[in-house]
Amino acid sequence: MSQEAAPERVVPVQPVPQSVPEQKGAGAPKGLLQQMEELMEALSADLNQLDADLQSTADRHEQDQDQDRHDKREPRVP
């Protein structure tokens, strides 16, 4: 059995994947710190809106309970 010389396979060099995708569009790519700051601002705004929604829901629930308590009181006999 003879061994034939197999042609060498050339594997193209692939770039290392980046953990943060490059920003495409106008302007320079954003730095990681700037992206994190923008994400934190968006998260903070979302949390503030959620807090406001929960507060208004809690206020309405408390008012409903107060009304129910008032409605369940026995009428006073004069």
C-alpha cells in the first residue's frame, strides 16, 4: 500500500467574534462604556415607569378596599 501525498488544506483565518457587535451607521462606533451607560439609563427609565405603574395600581386597590369597607358598614339607627 502506497501513501500518496495529500494536498494540504488551507483553513481561512476567521476573526475572533466580538462580545459586543459593532455599531453600523452614522458616526463612530460607540465604546463599551458608552453602551453600558445608555443601557443603564434605559433600564432606569423602565424601572421608574414600572414603579409608577405599581404605585398607581396600589393606590387604586387601596381606594377600592376603603370603599368596600365603607359599603359594608351597618347603617346607624338614629
